[in-house]
Amino acid sequence: MAASSNGQRTGVADDVVFERSRIDVLKEERQYIQKKTFTKWINSFLNKVDMNCNDLFTDLADGKLLLKLLEIISGKKIGRPSHGKMRVHKVENLNKSLAFLHTVVRLKSRFGLFVFPAVKFYDVVPACQSGQFT
């Protein structure tokens, strides 16, 4: 056991608990900074057409803002988004975004064509909001 500055003994377990809690705090801080930075980057493009992203996860979840962002960045028309509020409409918009990325960027992994279903993207958003996705 190690002695503290006031003469009391502290255990190794206390040090481990402190370090784990500090790591969790730093992880949350890093995630917050990344979210804030990426939101500002998105807004630097969206401001050109008088649009704004306030919350990265909720505003991009329906795919409408993402489609507009891709149009602005690429300079190409993608098409009109589905304006329904049901999950199927949101997933359709995300599919349009991912299909556009596949045709323009040709996303590939070392195992072949990169495939990430829009449903998985849509389902990740609630996990990100609750901090379960890292």
C-alpha cells in the first residue's frame, strides 16, 4: 500500500478506480470535442444555403441534412429527400446518401466494396446519444 500526503494509506484498488474514472472523463471530453468540431465543420458548408446543424446525431439522423451537405460539398444534385417522418423514410434518405458516396467516392475496404447498410447507420444514432457507442 502507498502512503498518502496526510499519512493515511491508500490501496492500489483506489488508484485503479481513480484512473478508470479519469479515463472515462477524458473519453467523454474527447467525444464532446469531436462532436462539436464536426458540427462546426458541417455548419461551415450548410451556412452557404442558410441551413444549420444544431445536434450532429439528431439533425443527421433523418438523412435530409446529410443529403444537402453532400450536394453542397460535391456540387452535384442527388435528388429530393423523402419527407415522411417514419423510420422507412429516414432509412431511404440515408440509403440515397450512402449510394451517392459509393458512386462518387467508390468506398472500398481491403475485402472489397465497402458496404454499410443505412439501417445500421440509423440504429447507431440512439447509441451515440446515450454514450453507448465509442
